[in-house]
Amino acid sequence: MHYGGYGDGGIGWGGWVAMVVMMVVFWGAIAWVIVTLIRHSGQRADQPPPGASDALQILDQRFARGEIDDEEYQRRRTTLRDTR
């Protein structure tokens, strides 16, 4: 017996398009999770937050020029590293 057309219990074009879209969404979500894990695994707990690195560089330069003493330098450096 020959089955033809859309009346054979198949999913049709709409079903195939939905499956393709869902596969793209699924693999996109997997890729996003992997990228997120890789990005966060590179950050250690003792690293300053991204914006603080500029402030630490400025602080290092001020200390090197002699604008601030060691005590103030250490206090500010600790403050910048603890700010997250």
C-alpha cells in the first residue's frame, strides 16, 4: 500500500522547521554555558575586579613618584582589592 502526502501521520514541514530551530537553540545554549565557564574559570579570587586594575596602576604610579607613603599605599591597595 502506498502512503503519500501529509495524511500519513508525518510531522510535515512545520515540524521539521521547529526541530531545526530547537536544535540551534539547544546547541547555542550549550556553547554559551561552555564560554561562560571558561571565562569565569580564568578569574582567581585574589585578582582585583576588572575596573580596579586601572586604579591599581594609578596607585602604583603615585607610590613610585613618591606622592604617597608606604602606609597609605598599602591601605589603599587593600581597599581596592577588597572592593568587588
